[in-house]
Amino acid sequence: MNNYETVFILTPVLSEVQMKEAVDKFIGVLQAQGAEIVNHENWGLKKLAYAIQKKSTGFYHLVEFKANPETIAVLETAYRRDEAVLRFLTFRQDKFAAEYAVKRRNRKSQSNAN
């Protein structure tokens, strides 16, 4: 199993409940394929660098997970079929990116504890 990280942008017209349902759906797709969710972060509503589908903002989400390579095709198909997804990017972490992700999570958890 490889370490992966995916970031996706949801349309800003979604309500809080609809956004949560969409995120849960993608996490469910991963878990149905046998992936292990390592970390999930909601980065919130952010301004886009350029307009996508006439939208200037979007809800950003990060999911880190461990999965087999076949899982990525299923996940990206789910992204493409969902109209709420403006953009997505999934990549396999090499050992340095995986180490950095662990340090970033630890640093974030320490700052939340204070």
C-alpha cells in the first residue's frame, strides 16, 4: 500500500450539510476500496487563483490515506461524476513527502493543544 494525498475543491454554493455529505461520500469511496484514512483536513472557503465555472471561491479539503494504486482510479471517477467538485489533485507521496506530512500533522496537533 502506498501513501497518497488528495486535495479537492467543492463549489461554494453548497450548504454546510451538503459539503459534509460530499466529503463523507469521498471518504466512503476510499474506505469501500480498503483504504486507510490517515488524516482529513477541512481548509475552509478560500479564494481561487482564477475563476472556475464562474466561481471565485471554493471549499478546500485534504485527505491523506494509504491505499492500493487501483483505488485512485475509482476515487477520481467519483470526483468526475460529482458536479460539486470544481478541481481535484491526487498524488502518491514519496518517503520525504510522507515524513513531512507526519511532521506537519504533529506541529498542527501541538498548536491545537496550546
